[in-house]
Amino acid sequence: QFLYFIGIHIVTKMPLNTNEQENDALLGSDAKIAVINGEEPIVKRPSAWLVHLALITTQLSFGGGSVVGKLGVSGTNPVLFALIREGTAGPLLMAIASFNRFEKPQREDLGRLLAAGVCIFLNQFCFIVGLKLSDPTTGSIWQPSQPIFTTALALLLRYEKVEWKKIVGILCAVGGAAFMIAYPQSSDSSSGSSSSGSSDSTTTNPVVANLLFFVNCVATSGYVILTKPLLSAKKYESISITGWSYISASVLMMISALVINTNDSMLDFVCPKHDCKGAWSVPTTMIFALLYWIFFNSVLAYGLMTWANGYAKASIVSAYTVLQPVTSAVLSMLIILIKGHHWAVTEKGFQEPGIKDLGAIGIVIGLAFVMMSKTLDEDDATTVASDDDYDETYE
């Protein structure tokens, strides 16, 4: 809480950037004026570099969380891990929000907030289970696909106009993702994971893991799109929107945990008996990872990302996910070098970069095409909060 309030104090006390052209490359029309009930109050906006810093910090936290989370779920139930994380982070976020101003969501916004909660649930459930079945680098390499999915969802929902650059970008990203899924795992890692009685289940379900990461990325893009109109209209504080979404996700995670933990076949899939100390067991090795994911991945990262989404374009918010695979790959290699190949790869399920990871090139190329399709001339001077005019906001 102390770190959060320090960050909010810095953000709110920074002098405003009066150079409109300098900020427009990052801050679209969303950061200028909110039209609510026919009134057009001037909305103060932070300087562009502060929004950049918030987005960079968000993705570095997520990238570190992939590695820390892999250590945390080793030998434990990943669904229980996610339940404790969300069940703690949700009330914590709401408590922080109440210090500033207690807000109640309006009835017309409940559906959108519940949908945002479903996106957070799918995001975190699929990522943590996928991480259990795979490795941090694979999970993080998927994250740069989020700008592609954000654009694809915007086109599907007619929030944006169809452009050939966007179509080419989506095709390149899908090709890269398909390569990552289809290319066989390295024989060294596969033999390592099966040779140790205490090993993780890594590489036993690579296709399932990649499908889970796919849903994880689509859900994250959905969260960005669903919360954008509420943030653009300045109807609620960003921390309140994050907190409400987390509360909804916590309920869904509780239901999932009860169903999975009472079904032996489902529990054995997400937490094999040779690598699970119990459906409801919380070993000491999980505590550090939980603390990291609660305070850094949930409170700090999601708080900053939601705040930045109120000022930056949705595509730019998602574009910073390219930092995640770099962070995870570097941390994974450091752990392998420090702890040794046997401990890191054979016992804990970490994986060295391989040929399959070259699929990220297609994702990055697709990202470049999508980003090139954005033009600043399409920005309007005002932001309209209604869904009918959301294409103006998004552009």
C-alpha cells in the first residue's frame, strides 16, 4: 500500500505536459476530454513518459512473475495458487481504492465489469495452469501476441476499420503461434522432466499449455477493451475498476477450485500426483511466489496497467507485452546458470531457449504491421463514453 500511494502521489503531482504534439503519439484522444451528460470537463493528463514508465513497470513485473510463479507452483496445485492470489488481491485493491474515494458501480456498468472479471479469471487461470504444464519462457513469448488479439477483437466488434496492414499482422502472428505449438519440444528437456520423480509436469502437455496461453492472451486483450470506455469516460477511479474485476474473478476462481479439487481426474491433470502434495496444501515454497504475485503482478502491475489504459491507446497498452519474454528468458537463464541445469531444468521444469521459440519472430513482425496501421490523424478531439462511439475512442 505504501508503494502504491507513493506512486499515485508522484503521478498526481507531476506537472502537466503542455506540448500537445509530444504526447499525441502515445496519448490519444482518450486523454483529452471526456464527454459525460453533454458536459466537457477538461481532464488533466500526465506526461507521456510517465505513462511509458507505468507500462514498462507493468510488463517487467509480469515477466518476473512468470519465473517466480514457476517456482511457486512446482510441487503444488496451481488452481489453489491462483485462488489465494485473487482472493487476497481483490479485497486489497478495494481497500486501497476506498482510501481515496468509496465508489459504487452504476447498474448500467455491471455487465461490463462482470465481463472484465471473467477476462481476469480466464487470464490468470489459464496462465498459471499453462505455466504448470510448460515453462516461463514459453508463457512469456506468447504475451507479445496481445496487441494482435486486441486489434482482432476490435475488428470483430467493429471498433476499428479493416486495414490490410492489420490483416497481414494478424496472419503473421497466427503463423508464429502455430509454429510454437507444432514444433516438438527438445528431447533433453523432455527426458529430464520424466526422469526425476520430483519433476514438474513440464513438456507432458505442450499443446494444452500453448492453448491455455492463447486463451490467457485473448482474455487480457478483452480486459483492456472492456475497461477502456469506463476509463475514457472518467466515471471511476482505475483502482476501483481493477478491484471490482478482481472480486468477480475471485468468485469464479473459487468455483473452479471447488470443482477441480473434488474431481480426481481433473486434479491429476493440473497437478499430477507425483508433483502435488495435496489439493489444498500450501507449502512454504509457495509463500514467496504468492507474495510477489499479489503485490507486484496484481496490485502494482494491474493497477498501473489499468491507470495507463485511461490515457494511452489500447494498442499501445498491449504493445509493451514484448518486454515479458525478454525478462523471463533472461531470468530463466540466470537461474539455470546459478542453480545448475539439473536443478533448474530437470527438477523445476525451466527450459532453455530453443528452436520453437523462433515463432516469436512471426508474432513480433505481426505486431509491427499492426502498429504501423495506427495513424494519429484518426484521433478525435473528444472521447465519447458510449459503446456506439467506441470506435472513435479506440482509434
